[in-house]
Amino acid sequence: MTEELKPVQARIPESVESELDELVDSGLYASKSEVIREALRGLLAENRRESLRELAERAGVDEDEMLDELDDVRHG
């Protein structure tokens, strides 16, 4: 099941747009939108990981133990 894609607008420096074009031209990505989606997924995942680290630290839980527990939950 694919999530519906919503359009958003952002202003970026020309140098960043040039780098996006290079990634697309290299064949690594099909479009600038794909590059941006991938970058945002990575950013959001890192923010979630950092939030979990902070929660674990405040709760006095070992980070590795917490990650093992999360892995168990995900995979049943």
C-alpha cells in the first residue's frame, strides 16, 4: 500500500538544486522529488532515533537494551 504523496514547496539555493540535478543525472535517483523524499526520510528517522536516545537516557535505560526490545516488538 502506497501512501498518498502531497505536494509541498520549498526555496533552496541554486547550488543545492545543482547537486540535486547531479544526483538525478547520475542515475541514482529518478527525480529531484525522489532525492528530497529520501533525504527527508533520513532526517525524520534520525530525529526519531535521537528522541528515543533522550528518553532512554532520562529513564536510565541502556540504549542497546532498548533497541533490542524495539527490534523484538517489530519482529514479534
